Amino acid sequence: MNPVCLVLGAGAGIGGTVGKRFAKEGYHAVLCRRSDEEGLNALVSDIQASSGEASGVLLNAVEDDTLEQLVANTEREVGPIEVVVFNLGAQIGDRRLQDTSRKAFELCWRLATFSLFRLASAVCPLMEQRGKGTLLVTSATAAVRGNAGQHAHAAAMGGRRMLCQSLNAEFSPKGIHVAHVLIDGAVDAPDTLGKMLGPDQFQALREQRGMEHDGLILPEKVADTYLHLAQQHRSTWTHEMDLRSFGDHPWWNH
Amino acid sequence: MNPVCLVLGAGAGIGGTVGKRFAKEGYHAVLCRRSDEEGLNALVSDIQASSGEASGVLLNAVEDDTLEQLVANTEREVGPIEVVVFNLGAQIGDRRLQDTSRKAFELCWRLATFSLFRLASAVCPLMEQRGKGTLLVTSATAAVRGNAGQHAHAAAMGGRRMLCQSLNAEFSPKGIHVAHVLIDGAVDAPDTLGKMLGPDQFQALREQRGMEHDGLILPEKVADTYLHLAQQHRSTWTHEMDLRSFGDHPWWNH
Amino acid sequence: MNPVCLVLGAGAGIGGTVGKRFAKEGYHAVLCRRSDEEGLNALVSDIQASSGEASGVLLNAVEDDTLEQLVANTEREVGPIEVVVFNLGAQIGDRRLQDTSRKAFELCWRLATFSLFRLASAVCPLMEQRGKGTLLVTSATAAVRGNAGQHAHAAAMGGRRMLCQSLNAEFSPKGIHVAHVLIDGAVDAPDTLGKMLGPDQFQALREQRGMEHDGLILPEKVADTYLHLAQQHRSTWTHEMDLRSFGDHPWWNH
Amino acid sequence: MNPVCLVLGAGAGIGGTVGKRFAKEGYHAVLCRRSDEEGLNALVSDIQASSGEASGVLLNAVEDDTLEQLVANTEREVGPIEVVVFNLGAQIGDRRLQDTSRKAFELCWRLATFSLFRLASAVCPLMEQRGKGTLLVTSATAAVRGNAGQHAHAAAMGGRRMLCQSLNAEFSPKGIHVAHVLIDGAVDAPDTLGKMLGPDQFQALREQRGMEHDGLILPEKVADTYLHLAQQHRSTWTHEMDLRSFGDHPWWNH
């Protein structure tokens, strides 16, 4: 039986690509996303066509008990979850404070912070019993610095990072690897950046950033690093790291 | 008419003491807390007995519209809010992940993060119209590092800090001073630390930390610094600072 | 006998202004700078004309034994040093790596890092015997993030900050207050920024930043904060804080 | 011709092990260390015995022109340097301020900060001409927080980190990957930790940390991560990451 890699937020960018990569390495990829059943099925078929194992789950992470049931179902029907890729985003675009509704602020938190807490609450006790497990958390620049218009996003991502440090403090000594990966730049992802910009502007950005598009973070290269993190020996674990394109300014520069 | 200093979380520790101090400096202190009407009335009387101006409000910050109405009422009945001291804590004690309920996790966020967002949403537009205002936010070590058992608290406080940076980015250029004050140590506060430890253990700690209790952070000294922050000229504002007793280890040391 | 405030780097910006302020509060200000004897004498006379106490010392901090002798002479001839304002800058302007000579890199370190180590080595044992003392260290954005062209400056200032944390860890429990003050923006200082820009460009910047020049950090307002730090009660000390004008972006924003 | 991996500080811990690993991956490893010619020769022979390419250089990095000549000689005699592993340590053990001589403080800086500057000054222009190169810098907890007794070490390592950020800001857009790797825990390294503790105490620590010694950071596992960093695609580079054993507290916890 293949070990299971559970991916939350398995769109056409980092999430789906990482899931594909883990499937290639022998994991059963359980790919979860909120919408676009067609896209999800295509991703699953794609993996299976390359002799990989995958299943797809459409679910709304912020609804009650969805994540809790997802973990229970996966463990029962697919197998023990060895790796979780927590890739739910909560970027709602820049909004001034007065344009940020209480509802939007809360939704960001439910997606970025509370969902991780619920997922971890469901899966960490199981990993603890098995004495091992990996929790790879995609994070954003907003986790380490607030910015104009980022009230909801930064508050939620800042919470995510502190939660990761707290999870790490409790579970690292029990053999569970929690890694917070700061994606500090634009990702070449049609489902998120592409939709935010629209097709023309997205294509223009890709061309402007270089023929190989390597001025944008490439999801398949992110997958290399996620796989490396999942393979790190427990004597030598990374808890926090950043990723950005060579041509981008790190968040601390201007 | 005195300028107004609105204090959220005006117990017998930092909040009430800072309120008293601003009243002494000529502000009308509007002191808000969730419970202990008697204690609140005593604090108000105490200020008035020294010729200061104060009013007390009992309110539950996490309930719908309480903070929004508080701001509206204060502006209408007392006067323009010049300084907000946001002093709501969300320390629920160390709890392992499996002992941290979804409810507790959410409550921490409602207290530490969402309340600040709601308060800022209500008061910042008014301050913006007036071209000035000060928002002093008491924060905790958990805002900058997660720790074992601090899942809920650290996630909420990390969100608080990133929200402060986002508020600062939007409102500092508009003349509103947002300061995030990291209280990095035990405070000589009977209402919080005292209740957490119980009277005997609290007294023992005070004695162990020195005859003048200066091994604990003294609320009246915190008030000195809060007042200084509120008086800083806008050419020279502090956004982030820490406070701890000389005898305490900073959070980054061990 | 007045307590002594020793200022390293007492030019017409932060250093001299802070010295003046401490003199006004009853300290004997010992003002040290490398050059401009005339300016130094004028500053001393200015303080004395307001019934303050001051003396001036011309010295090159990077030369052997200058700082060590300064501390010894001051203690013997003026009195116990209660406050040190360490205000030596090491900004050499942006230079590409290949334009940064080994000599320039080393000089930055001698000014920004090694001088602080030497000064602290001379004065902290004396403060330790007296069970009190304050070391206020002016620092720069380069202490917390490197930037293009800042190889020498950032390396030196990063060292300064880590040294401050190390000094704090050893000496705070012994009653010595070490504060690292991050000056995160342009200072309205004719001796440093003024010389770097030249008189016309400096004046243009001042005008562009507002009639009251409050878009630049004002040295006299910095002095308010330095004085506050020196007066903080040891129960409630700040080790790190930032200062910038309301109109400036914090270093973490863009 | 094999690409060249230049290792500074190639002892029996991280440096030598990383060099071995790069040799195995097809690099010519140029291994440099200050002393123990025998150990160095053994390491070179060991690599060659496994059909790898390696050469050894004994040199004192803090002496004038050693690093500059090393780069020139390597480029001329071995080939273009593609990867630098900068692994010079500067840990002198905990010393109180008064036990930290000016000489020791300066030596730490020469090793940890200035040597990196000199090495980068020599090699970055060559890498820039070739449009690529990798600079992997081993760093220590002291780069991000000062601690009691760490005056010299923290000042030097803090400088190292800020220098890495400055190098990254200038050279990342030119295709040169600079990574700062925070080794945040004890390494299972006989040459450094072993010598510091002595053979008996070192063995006791290894046994206490687990039969597989995985409570200590294992150099061969560090090599996995260094290799991964060197292989990261330039669209997706890590500039800062940490490494520690699962059983160790991160520096921000206690």
C-alpha cells in the first residue's frame, strides 16, 4: 500500500503539481479542492495515466467537519496519511480597511489559520501514534510582514506561521515534521495568479519575466523542494524556509 | 473638552493603570472591561477622586456590534477618541493541541485579532478624518514565536501583530500612530497573573522577584511608556517595541 | 556632581541633540566626535549658556585605546558614566561589491561593531560595580536587513545588533540597560544626511517632506525617546525599538 | 571537466561531508582547511577511492590574500568554481565580556564575516561573468540572536547574515544563488563539537541523543540539503533556511 500524501488546495499551481510529484515518488495523492471538478478529475487521470495513484475530493474546507471527515475517510479508505501538503490560500487582493468586511476578514482566517488548526487537530494525533509524519505548509510573505491592503490576509497568515511554530514545538519531538514554506513572489499558476490578472495580463507577465518564465516561481520546482523537505532525515529538519525567483526582490528588500 | 482615551481591557493590570495615567494627563478615560462591575466602578471613582475624568463600560468585546457601538457612543457622548489602548488578552494557558477545542481556538482569535480589526474599522476612519490618532496595542511574546501549548494564543497574537503592521502601512501616512508593544514577561497584575496563579503563588512570585517587585513588569511603568508613545511627535514614531523586566530573559534567549 | 552622559558621535544630528537634551535634564554631557572642533566647541558653549554642563572631546574612535582612555579619563575627571549614547555611524553610501574595498569593509566594522565592543568592555564593568547604567545604541535599518550596495554597512550593523543582544543578555540582570534603537528613515541632520546630499538637495528634501520637516526624523524628537529610555524603570525596559517618520515606509514594507 | 565545488572549512563535520557529497555528484571538490594535513589527505584519498575528484588545500583564511589566491589558483588549475560552500566557524565558546579580548573579538570577525566578504569579492565577479554560481553559507544560531557569552561570535555571525542578504540583493538578479543555512543545534562532528567536549563527553552526548545519533544534526543529512540547494532551479531559490534535529528546541523556543 502506498503511503498517502494529502493535498489541501490542489489547484493547477503549487498544490496540484506537488501532489503529482509525490504520486510519481510512490505516494497515493489525495487531492482536495473546493471547485472545478473537471480540473480535479483531469489531474487525477493525469496521475493515473503515469501509473501513479491518486484520488480527488471536492470539499469546502471552511465548512464544519469537512476536514475532520476528510482525514477520517482518507485513513479508513486510502491508508495512513504520511504527508500533508497544506496549500490553502487566502489572498483576497489588496483592500483598504474600510473595504475589508468583517465577513471577508473572518473568511481569510477560516481558510488560512483555522483550517490548518482543524486539519492538524485531526491528523497529528494519528501521526503521533505512528511516531512520524510530515506537514508541509505553504505560506505567504504576508505571514511575516503586514502591508497596506493586507489586513485580512496578513492577520490570517501571521496566525498560520505562529500556529506552525506551536505545532512544531509540540510535535517535532514526537517525530512529526512541520515545515513553513514562505512563497515570497509571484507563482506561475493559472488558477490563482492567472485568474487574478486575467489571461492577457498573466501572459504578458510571463513573457516579461523571461522566455523560460523563470522570473516566476515554477510550481514543478516548488515540488522539488517540498519533496526534499518530506525526505529530510529527522536529524536534520527544516522548519522555516523561503522560496522566490532569482529576479524577485526578497520581501525585506525594496 | 478633554481628549478621549479609550481602553479596552481595563482590569487592574496594564489596562486600568494606563487609563488612570492618561486621565491624570488630562484625557477622559473610557474604561471597558467584560466583568467585575465593582472593580470598574472603583477604578472610575478613583480617577474622579483625583480630579480626573473617566467613565466605565462593561462589555463583551466578542459579541456582535459591541465595539462598533462603543466607538459610536463614545464619540457622541464623550468626545473624539484620540487614543485607543487595545489591551484585550487571550491567554488561555498552555494546552496541548488535543486539549485545544475549536471553540477555544476561535475565541482566542475573536479576542486577540478580530476585536482589534473591528475596533480599528470603527475608529480609524474617524481618526483619518481628523488627521490624527493613536492606537496602542498591548501584545505578547506569542505574537513573535509559537511555543508548545500556545496553538490558540500564538495564532491569535501572530495575527494581531501582522494586523498592526497592515494598519500602520495604511494609516501611518494619514497621521495615525499604531504601536505594537510586546509585553515579554510576567506582569505584576492581580487580575490576570494573580488569578492564574492564585493569591499565594502570586505573592510568592512577587517576593521571589524582589522587594520592590521589579522583577515583574510594573503596570505603572508600562503606563510611562504608553504615555511616551502617545506623545511621540509624528516625525519620530515607534511602531514596534518590547518591554520586560531587567531580570527576565528576552524571548530570544533561553 | 551631575551624573555623566557620554555621547559618541556627537554631531549636529542625533548625537549632539541627545547630548544637549541630557544636559538640560541635569547630566554632564561629554560630547565626542572625530572632527570639526569648532562645531564641537559651539555645542559645548551652547549647553553651558543654558546653564548646562558639558565638555567636548575630539577623538578617532577606531584608533587604539582612544575609547578605553576616554572612559578612564571621563570617570576620573568628570564622574561616573551613567548613560552612554553610542551614536557612531558607518554609512558609506551604496557601493557594489567590487567597489567595496577590504579597507572600507573593515573600517565600517571598526566603527559600527568593534568600537561598541571596546566601549562596552571599558564601561560595563564600571557600571556593573555600581549596579546600574544605560547604554543607548543608535542603529540603522541595515542592522536587520541587507540590501544591494550595503555589504559593508549591513555586515557592520548586523554585528552591532547581535552584540547589543549579547550585552543585554549578560548585563541586563546586573542592572545595565542596553537599548538598540533602529533609526529606520532619513534624519533631518545637516552633518550626515546634509553632507551626503549637499546643501541644495538636502534643502529640497526637507521642503518636499513638509513645511515642518516632519517627514524627516527630527533629532530633538529622537532625544525625547532616548531620554524616555534612560528613564525607564528597570522593571520595564525596552531592548529594541524602531523610529521613523509617519510618512516613511517601514523597512518591511515597500 | 567537472564543475568545481570549493569548500572552506572542510573538516570532519559538515564541510568535509558536503565536499564528499558534491564529489559523488560529479563535482571536483576543492577542500580547504587550516590544519590537520593528514585528515585532509585522508578525505581527498577517500573521495578519489570512490572515483570522485578532489584536491586539498591547507590555508589560513584570515591571512592576507589567501582566499583571493585560492580562488585564482582554483580557477586556473582546476576549473570554474560553480559552488562555494562557506563553512568557516567562529565559535570560541561562551565567554563573559571581560574575558573576551579585543583580539578574540577581531579574530571571530575575520573568520566569520570578513573572510566571507573577501571570498565573495574574489569569486562573485567570475560567477557574474558566467551568469551563474552558488554560494552556500553555513551559519549559526548566533546570526539571529545574541546570547550571554556570545559577544564575539554573535557579532560576527550577525554580520555574516546581513552580508549574505546584501550579496543576495546584488547578485541574485545576476543568476548567483546565495543561501544562508542556519545550523540551529549540535552537530555530530568530531572535529568541532567533539574537540570542544572531549572524547568522553562527546560520546556520552551521542549516546544520550539516541542510538542512531539522530538527536544530533548528522553531517551527511546536511549534505543532502546543501545539494538540494545547489540544484534548486533559479525560478525557485531559497535564501534562508534552518536545520535542527527533531528533538532540539528551535532557537525561538525555550
